[in-house]
Amino acid sequence: MKSSWMILPLCLLFACSQPPPPQALGTLERDRVLLRATSDEIITELPVREGSQVKQGELLLQFDTRKQTAMVAMAEADVAKARAFLLRLTNGERPEDIAAAQANVARARAALTEAQLNFQRINQLRKDKLASPAENDKARALRDQAEAELESSAEQLSKLIAGVREEEINQARAALDATLAKLALEQKILDDLSVRATRDGRLDSLPFNVGERVPLGSVIVAIQADNAPYARVYVPEAYVARLHIGQQLPVQVDGTANDFTGTLRWVSAQSAFTPYYALNEQDRSRLVYLAELDLDDSAASLPTGIPAQVNLPTVSHE
């Protein structure tokens, strides 16, 4: 009986001397969305305050749109012009224009008849030596001119009746497509002047105030995504080889009583200290690798930045 009383304290002492499980230390983080200025315009409105919860598509910041609205109107006018020109080509010429061309042909034919008769008379007088060679040459030239005018009028009438060439119609269609693309671009630039939330979350930061002209490319809105946080931790070098993507590990968060389940989604291929191949065994034990674990929805209410610890798997010595 006395020996059993001596063994019990030894067991308790052995249990108390067990080392704690290995842990990877870090913090809880959330995705941070940064929206940048696509134009150097003046801010005219900030309808939402910093720290507010926002929904995807909600207006967060408004730039001055007067200049870009004018650009859109000009692009719309170009589209209307190109569409009307294409419609004119595809519909053909008006009956009034064809009738006018037919009248021009009749007038040119009558003028040619008169010029031919006049040339015949002058030519006969020349043979009878009653007209000079100059008068004969002038009459011939007038006849040739009337023939050319008749041919030109007839060609113009044929063109109106036959319509435009297919190549011209294709060119007009291409011009219309170009103006439509320009309009879409100008409209997109106008839409971008109304900065809207790209996902649900908390409006974390609005660096500029109403009335300021924002430089192109500057961060104008920062949103903290409204989803469950993930644990960003540093894994000691000795335990990296035991991890694999998709592995589930218990996560402890400061201030909470229960553990959360984390799913490993990423492990850095580079250690925090390099070059690892130049370190001895003792130095390598201080290497850590950054890793991220997704937490389940039960952790959605936890604040960002709070310390967290991930219990790492150990090697069995059975």
C-alpha cells in the first residue's frame, strides 16, 4: 500500500511535466479591398461614413461628372451620325434624286442632238467654202462636249439606280461599330466616377474629403470584407512538412472559450529568414513559414487583428 502512495505523486509530476502542444502564432485577418481613382476629378459627395456596413453596389463616393457627361453626349452624337449614314446607304437613293438624274440625261441628250445638227451644218458650209476651218473645229468640239456630258449623266443615273457598292456599306458598318465602342468606353468612364462597393463589408477608410481633387490611381476607398476571418500564422520549420492544403486544424483565439476549426488554404514556399540552406540545425529551428487557414462561419463575428494560435500536428512515437 505504501508503494502505491509513492507512485501517485510521480505520475502527477510526470503529467505536469508534459510539454504544451506545438503552436503556430499569428492573428485573425480579413480580405481588404482597395478601390483606386480612375480619373483626377473632384469629389462631390461622400454618402457613407467610415466604419459603416456597406452592401455590394452601394454608392460610396461620387466624382464630378460634368466633363465626362459631355464626352458621352458627343459620342452619342457620333453614333447617331454613323447610323444615319449607314441607313442612307442601305435604303438607296430617294426617288426624287433618281428623277432629277433622269432629267439631266434627257437634257444632255437634247444638247447632243443640237450639237450634232449644228456640226453637220457647219461642216457642209465648210465644204461649200462658206465657213472657216475655225468655225468647223468649234462645232466639232461642242458636239464632243455634248457627248461627254450625256455619258456622264447616264453614268450618274446608273449609279443611283444600282445603289452603293457593298464595300461602301461594309465601311459604313465598321464606322458605326467604332462609334458604338467609343460610346461604351466613354459611358464606362462616366460610370466609374460613381464609386460603388464591389463586395459586402465594412467601410474601413475614406482618405479624401469632399472638394478635393484626387490624383489618378490613388486609393480612395478601403473596404474590409464582411466574411469569416482567416488565421494568418507563422509555422515553425520543424512542422511545415506535416501540413498539406485542405488539412483541418484547431484554432484558438484570445478571449474565446472554444476552439475553431481552420482549413489550411496556403503555406508560403519561402521561409521568413533566408537563405535556409546556409543555416545549421540550430539556426534552422528558428525558421518560420507564413500560412493561412480559413475559419468556419462561427468565427464571423470575431474582430480583425486579434491574436490566434493554431495547434500543429505532432509525430506519433508508437
